Amino acid sequence: MSAEDSQLPVLVAGATGYIGARLIPRLLEAGHRVRALARSPAKIRSRPWAGHPNLEIVRADLLDRESMIQACQGCHAAYYLIHSMNPKSTDFARTDREAAANMVAAAEAGGLQRIIYLSGLGEEAEGLSEHLRSRLEVAKILRSGKVPVTVLRAAMIIGSGSASFEILRYLVERLPMMITPRWVDTPCQPIGIRNVLHYLIGCLEEEATIGETFDIGQEQVVSYRELMKICAEEARLPRRLIIPVPVLTPRLSSYWIHLVTPVPATLARPLAEGLRNEVVCHDLRIRELIPQQLFDCRQAIRLALQRIREHQVESSWRDAGSIPPAEWSSPGDPSWAGGTHYDDSRQIQLAAARQDVWQAVIRIGGETGWYYANWLWTLRGFLDRLVGGVGLGRGRRCPIEVYPGDALDFWRVAEVEKPNQLVLVAEMKVPGEAILEFRLEELEPGQTTLKQIARFLPRGLMGILYWYAVTPFHNLIFNGMLKGIAKAIGSAQSGEPSKITDPDKTEGGR
């Protein structure tokens, strides 16, 4: 890379994804200028590294060619870390094709000198899963343009927050005995997330990688059965009994994964289908071009589990995707602006500093729970999973902090204004749209008002009936939650929780 190129930014397409959110801070640390592309820039602006002087955040959508052309202007290279294998994509292969074609056009129009694409291992042959076939197809589309493309092909990535690793970890933790498909003995060659990031950055700095395709993986070839055994040992669990049977199809496996792990069936199915394909490295040239210490499976799993125990998960598959819109619930809008919606607003006066109350509020969900009647929340999550929803098992990336876009059980964090406001948008299966909001107002030092606002925008008659069906439980659950927060911070309450008719009005007319 020339000195002139080093002064130009590198575009990261997929900046808020699992890989992108880890790659960007390491690129910045290595001295590169970075232009981060995101549909929801708020998901980046709250990150600890968001204020770095060499970081530029750009709003763009891979499916909007014009916005991509503008994003590429002035960059010398781009990382392409996009795939549409998410629960809201009905045809991820078609979406991937469209996005890749837009990237090709944008790269040529923007004058990029190269693209670096993280793909999947797997040889094109009959029986190749749709997921892996789509990855190979994207590589072909990117290569069809005039801009040289470096392709890194990886199998399972072992790291805290990786969807594949989360499936492995939850199956091992929750099932002392597993009935598995025959793919449990399929050979694979995983790679640790740290090694992936080192290769990605190394490709940008090593010109010999331009236009080449490389297989990346650890030195061992293992089976998924061996990975499960190692994971159980590193998690200090008793040995798991694994019984492969021929009748379990990828579809049935995905439903089982959906019930046992936080990964939804729509995401689990393409991953499960891919597990039947042998994914091993054949081209090892990159090990000479970009040398590094390759972690074996045990080391990579140990590091991933350690990150989870220490609450240092930088990014997660849970947090991919845009932040759901919640404009219909904005203060000041008339009730008919987005359609008639229903409110249930309550407040409690606490003898505590606002910062202390805030720390309790942002710990809600996940391991902390919901401060009251957790069994009811668990039941609601279980019912949601039965009908194909995300359920409570998704948990949260970190138990002590939240960023916009974070998954939080069956909610998504829409807004965070420290230490004043937290807005959650429901992602469970409901006949409408739901918001749960917390607002904190400090009346005087050591005295804080905590407001809890639930808003629901029904969809048709079923939505209206749903609201009236759950309303009787609000007094129990919402009042209990407010009192539970007070108890958690050791605060004295100034009276019981009370309903409020105008939650947007501040205390004392302020």
C-alpha cells in the first residue's frame, strides 16, 4: 500500500455486524483511516471508539446503489462483510446477489483499488448448502467487476458472540445428552476470531494478496463431535453423550436449535445445512504471506468462554440489523399520527441519585431479569419461541451496558441517553408494535423520579384484543418492576408507584 493510499480511508461495509464491529477499532489502532458504513449510524456512535479522529460514519444501504456510490467516493479500498442470512430476510441469496452487484458498481464508480471479502469455505458441488453456495456466488459477482477482489474463505468462526459458536456453546451447556444428525462427524477446520481479524488487516497491508483467494483456518481438522467435547471440557461440564441418528434433517435440526438455543430457526437452518458439507482448507499460501500464531480449537474456545465470563463480548450476531423504527411513539405527536395507540405510564419517587437508578435500569433483562415475576417473563418468552419468535433466551451482549441496536431478550434497544432515557422496541411476536421506555428525572440531589412508559400500536382487531387481554397484568408486573428496581438499589420509596396521564410532562413544569 502506497503512502498516498494510506491517507485515504478504507470503507467497511457491514460495520455494525459481528466482524465489522471488531475490525474497525483494530484498523484504527493500526493507523488506518476508516469510513464505517451503516444503515443505523446510532449503533456505531455509541461505541467507545466512535470518537476516534480517523473514523468517519456514513449512512448507506447496500440495496441502495446511489448511496453506496457516494459512500465509496474518496476511499482506496473496501471490506465487504455483508451477508443477508438473518431472520427478517425471506430470500437471503437474492438479497446477497443484489447487494454484491451494487458493491461492484459503487466500487468502480468510486475508483476503489481493491475489495476484501470474507466468504465461506466449501467446494462448489452437488449437495453444497444454499448458505455456502450463496457465499461462493457473491465472490463471483464481486470478481465480475473491474476492481480486484481478495477473497478469504473461512469455516466456523470461534469467538464470543459468533452465531456458530453460540449454537455450539448452548447445545453443550444445556444438553447432557444430544441426539444429533450425522453431520456431527463432518470434518471442518474452524478459525478463531482473532486470527480472522489479523488476516483481514494483513490483506490490506500486503499487496501480494490483491486479486487472490485464500483459505483460512487453524491447523487442526476436527469434527463437530470433537468441538462439542472440547467445549464441554473448557466449560468444566461433565462429558456429553452424543448420539448421531440418520433421521434428523437440517429442517428438524434447525427447529431443535431454535428451542434449545437463542438462535432463531430462520438463522439456524442455513447454518445447520452448511454443517453437512466438509469445510477444510486446501490453499494455505496465506500462512506465508501473513504469518501469525494460529489458535487451535481449544485455545479459541477457551478465549471465547473467558470473554463471555468477563462480560467483554465486543459484538454479537444478536445485534445485526437495523434499529426498529419507533417514531409513532414520539412525544408531541397526536395519538392518530401513526394510528391509535395505547399507553400505560407509571412513576415512582426514589431516594437515590439518578446515576444509581440508571445503573439498575440498564441492567434489566438477561442475567439480571426483570426485577419482578421473572417466571411470567420466562413463560412469555417460551410462548414466543413456540410461535417462532426470539424469546428471552437471546439474552443480551453485556449485562452492565447497552448501546442502540443491542438485543435485550425479546426487545431491541432503540435509544440510549445516559443517564436519562432508555427506549426498547419489542421484537417478540405481537399483533402490533410495542415500546417500553424508562425516563429518569432528578428532582434534587438524591431524589429521582423513575417513569416507566409502555406504548402499543395495535394491528387490526387482534391487536386491540391483545392490549385489553394483557392490561389486567400491568398493575402486577409494571408496579412490581418499579418496586423491584427500588429494592435493587437499596432505595427508600416515597409512596407506591402511581399511574400518570402525561408522561412527557416534566416535574415542576420544567
